[in-house]
Amino acid sequence: MIKLRVARPTDNLSEIIRFYRDGLGLELLASFEDHNGFDGVMLGSKGLPYHLEFTHHRGHKAGRAPSQDNLLVFYMPDETEWTNAVKRMHRHEYEPVKSYNPYWDVKGKTFEDIDGYRVVLQNAGWNL
């Protein structure tokens, strides 16, 4: 099975963990500290072939997302699951933002992490 890791740097590792673990409901799969000057975490769901890795390189600045259209999209066809995911974001004090591309506002909610990267919770199936 092919597996996918999406990796990116951050200057705000603890807040990133809170957003993706507590808000989105991903699990903390692994973490490391001071590996050649890098700290990091892997977040995802056990048994699924993808996860997100966030790293912080000590003494270096990662900066913010280059645009409002840098997205991770989670397709959630079950309306109850989608509603619960949106409610979990609200419970952790994350409010939706208006999408740069209005397409995502029709059946989804977009949330922005502390670094300006956006996550769409899309209440639709993915038929590709």
C-alpha cells in the first residue's frame, strides 16, 4: 500500500498540535525532539495510509502560508460525522473563515490554523 505524508514547517508547534489534534480530531501518532535541531509531530488516524508531519527547526523561521488557497480538504460524506467535526472545531474555539474560492463554502467549512494554512471540512463524497 502506498502511504502519504504531508510535511510542513511551523513556528508554532504546540498550537498546531492543538488545532489538528484537538480541533480536527487527529491522533498524535509520533513525536520527536531535537533530531538534528528539529522538533516534530506526526498526526493522523491509526491504520489510514496518510498522516501530517509538522516540524520546527530551532533557530529558523518558517513563516506563514503563501496564500489563502493553500488547503487540506477532508471529504466527509456522512452529514452527522461532518456536523460533529464542525462542532468539535467550535468547542475548541476555532471559527470558520470565508474561503478564498467560494466553491468550498457551498458544502463545507474552512478553518485556518495559526500559520495561515487552511483546512476544509467538505460535506460531500469524493468520486474520483
